Amino acid sequence: MNRRSFLTVTALTAMAEAGELHLGSITVRSGEPAPTMEPELDQPPLIPAPADPAQWGAFRAELTAWRTRMRRHLDYDDSLYRRPEFGWVPSSFACCFVMMCDQAFYDRAGGRYMIDSFLDEGFHRHGGYDSIVLWHAYPRIGLDDRNQFDFYREAPGGIPGLGRVVAACHRRNVKVYLNYNPWDTGTRREGRSDLESLIELLRRLDADGIFLDTLNRGAADFRSRLDAVRPGLVLESELALPVENVHDHHLSWAQWFGDSEVPGVLRNKWFERRHMQHQIQRWDVDHTEELHTAWMNGSGMLVWENVFGTWVGWNPRDCSILRAMLPIQRRYAALFCGEGWTPLVPTAHRGVHASLWEGDGLRLWTLVNRADEAVTGTLLSVPPLPGERYFDLIAGREIAPPGDEVTTVVLKGDLAARGIGAFLAGPSQSLGTDLDAFLKAQRETHQRRVWITTFPTRPTLPVSTPSPPPAPCPQAPPGMASISAWRGTLITEFRIRECGFLGDETDRAMVASRLHQPGRLQQEVSLAAYAMDLTPVTNSDYALFLKESGYRPVHPENFLKHWKDRTVPAGLEEHPVVWVDLEDARAYARWTGKRLPTGEEWQFAAQGNDGRVYPWGDSMEADRCNAGGNGGTTPVTRYPNGRSPFGCYDLCGNTWEWTETEHSDGRTRFCFIRGGSFFQAAGSDWYLDGGPRPAAFAVKMLLAWPGLDRCATVGFRCAVSLGG
């Protein structure tokens, strides 16, 4: 999840423009023969191209020489690519990164996955997906001790439910990858290796491979263990895959591979044409550089709009480009993974660049327009071959044949600003009997194009509770602290995480530039008089509620998981109730005639008029709260010296607490939790914040479904409005 790879192509490009091309430590000067030194393994993952067309011939020659030397140096074995069970890889051009809590993927209200509608929408907007990554745990993991594998096991429907998801994807010819987080070492251990747990999940779910989060390669035994499960399982790395591992990693991300102005060449794709790379720059709202790189290299794209809970949607122009690309890539996948690739063939316009793909009696040119202005008219001039016909594959039309005895065929068309083009040439016998139908579909796709580059925002709005709030009380009920009306500036603190915080456009810029750094939200707040429970709701309180109300959650998974037969374990009666989700807490509050406090009410009750850092003062004192030394929850009145200015217990440590702050942008639901807890997952910045937290600190908790939203570390207390 890194994770920008700060590959700098500027210096390399400048050298190429000066007449020197550097590939690692190998230098080629214009007009000089290629050196014979042994190749190095640390080549840049995207080899920048020289800006001067006069250098392109030398560039191609050195690329070819490097590939030959590297294959010899590595004694390259391509046997895994020749195995028929991996034949699907070279045509797996579009991969979608799926947050399993995405409201378009899982219908919480209906309790069902929406695979067909999700894939239908992906086809309509992006041209369809060939594979998906089922992302599960981060950024939620670390709230309690559940590990990454638990998040799959406890997904809606459990393992059988996820198995049906995979089967539904397979019916649509979509492959499914499970995710592996190697940094997850601070949660519950399984008593066996991570790989063994992954293998078990792959077997049970019939998934198609593993996405290697934060890794540039898998461990040495990953490949052999996958082969033992069943043929055709793949590994796809997030970080730049070393070329020496291309032989047993069929796919890799091309994440933040900054391209040169003249499109460069993907190192691993050039080395092994059947290797699939997926371009991704996940915080960018202009994807044309990635699309151009993929188009010029015969490679793929990662579609990722719900970035761990932050919306980074694709604009209509980029969707239009991808919709036009994908059918061509899939139909002519054999060309794009074959040996007949010539990068940077001449074009008729500066800023327009083309690759040539040859094989099976066909020639195919992929073109990109780097300029911000449209280009029209002659784009390529190519030598004719006997019996060839010519087609504009983007517009979906045949081009008038050249006259007799011509020495050059002029290919004309239109390239939109930052757009793409494609021409096909070949004799009738090589074109396929279904070409007319293909061209018709391309025309229809072309007619749908929308060249709008505006970032598609999704407003984040509060989610209304299902019933009206209770009427105000004339005075604070017993067991509650009375808090007078207050107006002032409230500063909320948080850690900048990839799920964002505010749920608006500022999240994207903030996360991209200041990940893991402290954040602050300052707002003017006006609070009416209210009362808040002196203590969190206890297990005994909740037991009485169940007895008298008969409450049964619609989805009972993990409900009061620490109880046995709906009975409070001995000794835990006065501990805060946990393993309840937001709706379980709301149900209790309604039963008592109360409600949950807002985030602002909770914070003010914890820090008081003087804005103290902790409920008791301005410095952390571990003996005033449950800071984790007990290994679990403690009685709610255990720390009287840790009370807030209004007398409230346990507003720091012991458990996080739900607040009435549920929001949604239509794709991600979330709620802010407060106070910290006794548990803290150690060892990685990717874990959700844990341990006791200051009064102003808030965590944005993504809401998935009740089985996962119920946690060992989240409880609640209630509030009422005062007045009347």
C-alpha cells in the first residue's frame, strides 16, 4: 500500500535528450554500438524514452540487446507462461480493486452481495473487468485482535458466502484474487504460517491467486504451494516486481511508474511479453498518463475508485478511453503478448506516438496523443502489404483502400486531446469472420464517448437514524451528567489515514501528501444543553435490556460474542458491553428513551470548558485509565481519578465508544468512534489507531456489516437533550 514509488524519470529523460540513453548502468550514445557488459538487475521499472525521434532507433536496439542479455544472464525459463492453465493471464487487461464494504458491492440492508449489478456497472462505465481484488481488512484491521484472515472468514455469509461471490464472478469469466497483508503481525496469531492460512482460503473459496500487498515479490515457496492447490493460480505484486522474479509472478502492478513525455517501455512487459502489468496511480484524477502507458505497452489498467473509503472516481473522459481500449486489447491479445512489438514508430505529428504490433498476418498500431489539443487528418504513413485492408478500430470503420501501386498508405483519423487511436491492417483471411460485428460494437462505444474531465464528486451526507430522537428531558436522569449549553471552537484531532476523514475532496489531497501525519479539524460548535451517561453501558445493563425488550438483531453474527447463551460471564457484569454494532447500541438507547451522543457532545463532555487534553488534565497518566495492562476491559468505575470535568468515567481507554455520526457517500458508510481502548495492534502504521486516546481524538471507522462492525473493543454510552 505504499506508497508512492518515487521513480524519477526526469534525469534519465534529460540524458536521453542530450544523446545519451541510460538503462541502469548501461549507457548508449547515438551512433555507438551497444556495450557487451553483463546486465544489471536493478533496471528502472519503466524505461524512459528519449524525446528526440533521431534517438528512437538506438533506443529500440538497446532494448532488444538488453532483453537478450538479461534472458541469457538469468538463464530465463518461461515454462510457467507456456502452461495452458495460465493462458488467461495475457488477456487479463482490466483489474478492479474492490472494497468488500462498498455499498455497490454489498447491500447491507438486504444482506446480500450484488455481484451482477457491480460487474454490469463496471462494464457500462469502464468496459468490464477481467479480474477483481477482494480487499477485506485494511483500514479497519487493528481495532481488535482479529487478523487479516478473520476478515475473510467473518465477511457476510462467511466462507460459504464468499465462495458464492467467487463462483458468481467465475460465471462472468472474472478472476478473483485474495489479498495478503504481510505487515499484519500484531493481531491474533494462527499457530501456523500466513501462507498456510492463505492456501486454506484459496482452496475453500476457489479463488484464482494472491495479491501481494506492499510486496515486490512473494516468498520462494509461494509458487510451489500455489501449484499444489490447483493449476493456474497466480501471484500479483503491488510494488515493482524484480525482473528475476518475472518467471513465476505472472502479474504485477505498475504503480506510480512516472512516464517520460515520449511514452517509455515497461521493463517487465518488454522482458516477458506475456507478463501482465496493471497501471495505477490511485490518488490521481487524471488517468491519461496511465492509459497511454498501458496502450503503448500492450498492458493493463487497475480500476480503483473507492480507495480504502476515500472516493477517487474516474472522470467520463478516462472511462471513455478505457471502454475503447479494452475490446481491442482482448480481441488482439495474441498480438500484445507476442514478439512483434516495435515501440515508437514514426507518426505525422509531434506529440503523437505509436507502437506497432505484428503477428498472425496482421499489423496493429496503437497511438496516443500527449497534447491537450485534438489532432486530425494524417496520423501515420505506412508501407502497404499485398491484399491488406485498413481499419480505424476506435471509430469502428474501414478506411478506403489505397490506390494501385502506391508506396505509402496514409492512415487518417481523429485523436482527441489526450486521446488514443488504433489502426489495423491485414488481408481478409486474417481478419476473422466476426470483424464487422466487432467494428459495429466499437462504433457504438465511440458514439458514447464523453470528453468531460471534471472530477466526479460524491457528497458525503449524514445518515438519518430510523426513528425520531427522544423528547428532551427537563433535567438529567439519574446516572447522567448534566452539561450546560456551550458555544465555541472545537478542534478535533485525527491521524491522516487512507480512508480519509471529512468525506470530501480535501481527503484525497490530504492523504496523498500527508499520510500517517497528525490532522486537525477546527469548527465552530453550538451545543444545546444535554446530559450524558456517567459510565459506558455495562454488560449487566445490556442483559436487562435484552430480557425486557426481547431484542434480536437481524444479523446475529458476533453479537455479544464474549457472552455464553446470552448470559454475562461471571466477573464481567460491570465491564462495558462490547461486541455490539451501531444499531445494537441505538436499539438500547431507544429502549431507555435516550440516544447516542454526537461526536461533538462526546468530545466536550471529555475535555470540558478548558479544552484539556485528557479527561483529567493535560498529560497522559496510565494509572487514570485502562491503558491496556489488564489485557482486556475493566469495570467502568475502576478509575475514579480519570473522570472528566463533568464526572464521566472511562472517556479514555477501556473501549472505543460509538457516537451518532454515521455518514455515507453512497459507496462508503462510516462512523466516528472516540476514546481509544485497552488494545493496540503493534508493528505497523497500517493498523487502525489503538490504545487510550486524547479527548479530541477521533477515528473514522468504515462500516461493513454487523458481523465485522461488532468488535471486542467498541462499546457505547447514551445521551439525552435537556430542556422543555
